[in-house]
Amino acid sequence: MTTAYNLLLQRPGLDLAQFAEELGCDAEFATAILDRLVDLALLHRRSDEVGMLVAVSPIVAMQHLIAREQLLLHERHDFLQRSHDTFTSILRSYSTTTEFESPEPDIEQLTDLRAVRRRLEELAMSARTEVLSFSPSAYNPTATRDASRPLDMAMLDRGVRMQTLYLDTLAFEPAGLEYALTLVNAGADVRLVPALPMRLILVDGETAIVPRDPDDDTAGALIVPHSGLVTALHALFMSYWKQGRPLTADGDSDAGARTADRAVLRLLATGAKDEAIARQLGMSVRTVRRIVADIMVRAEVDSRFALGAYATAHNWI
């Protein structure tokens, strides 16, 4: 790739045939190289001269690439927010409607948290091939993690594939990060994303567990049997999974922390209270306040108003 780029720098104006000849390859392979350089914004085709290829300065290319990625991130964030709003509305309507003829009569509605835990244990013990999950809150009580640990380890020992998505803010919850790393070291795949629409567990592609109310974990759960809805939820999971950043055994938390900083700053800019930020980002209120305090120290400001001005001026949000 470097040889091809240097060639275009030294010999501007080469057409495809000349480029392929200089590299000693066929036109198909040369086209693949050029397409990759275009993807990296290191090359563009002159519109005024058909077929002419022009190399772009690496600095300019990087600026274009960053701008393009920022646009994609904004579009992805908007998609995630719309997904969250849609599923929240649908699930809340389903759980509160009394006269509702469900197309899935076998759906279980569990309103008692002990019943939910028992059902989750049953499904975990019966899992054969895979367990996929959205975990939008890394802040779980110690008792909850202690109860989950033997079930998770037993599934991994049986060879069940475990894929879990956490929020980037996992980096700010030491206990949650430690548990996620325990899963990784035991063979699970864990990825981080900026946002998740709700809690979700998919067992063997046949059963889905979703909250009755995505905004209230104490409201119980819906157990959905194999159906078109389960298939749709599986597709939803995979769309988020493809966007995720793998959590490695060494923690890889720095990038996540920077993402979490920006997430907190964006919500602060909207006027959201600490409690609302914690709820939306799946962290404790104490963690939100610690993040804000750390950012204020780095920005050398003494108020949240000044922090907002500084963050805007320095393109932090």
C-alpha cells in the first residue's frame, strides 16, 4: 500500500493501466489497491480528467477521514437513540395494556423479581450453544454479580458461547470492569458501545428476555419464546455487536474512558441532572460526579458552566 501511494505521489496523473503496469500487477488488483487508498482518503479521482488519479497529503487525508468518521458516529448515535425510544415505547405499551391480544400467547410476564431470577437461572442452566446480551448498566450490586458468576462460569465451562455488550462507561465502574474481564479471561467475548437500547438476553436463538419497562429494572421481565420477534431481536443484537469495540484481557479502558467523558459532557450540555445522566449511561450517580470532577480538573475550571464553555471551545462535545 505504501509503495502504491509513493508511486502516485512521484508520478501524478497516472491512469489505471499505467498504475497497474508500474506495480507489476493486473488491473483488478490495482483497482483494489486504489479503492483502499480512496477509502483512506489518500487518493481521489480528478473529475475534470477522466481516469486521472491524484494522491492527497496524509495530513489532509487524516482530516477528511476524521470528519467522515465523526459524521458516521453522529449518525450511529442518532440511530441508537431512535432504537431506544422505539423499544421503550413498545415495551411500555405492551406491559401496561390489559386488553391486548398478543400474537405470541406463550410470552411470560414476570412481575416478581425473584421469579425473574429463577427463570434466568433455568435458562442459563439449559443454554446449549450461545447466550447474547445487552448489559447497559455496569453498576450492579455485589450480590447480583455473585449470583451471576457461577452461572456464567458454568456456561463457559460447558462450551456455551457468550457475547456481551457493555457501555463504554464500563471503564468508570471498577467492579463492573473487573467482572467483565473475568468473563473475557474465561473465554467470553465482550465488546463496548456508546449506547444500548435496553437490557436483553438471547438464549440459543430461541428465547429472549427483555424488561417489561426498559426504564425500570424492578418492573419485571418478558420471556419471549422462539418467534419472529426473537429473530428480530437477534438481528438487533448483531447490528450493535458489529459496531462494538472488543474489551481485551488488559482492560483497554482508556479509549472507553474518553468516550465516557464525551457522553457525560454531551448530556450535561443538554441540562440533564446527574441522576438522569447516570440512568441513561448505566452508571452510578457517584461515578457521574467523579467523571465531572476529573474533567474539571483537566480543564482547570471551577464550575460546570465554565466547563461547558471550555468543552465547547475545545471541541470536546
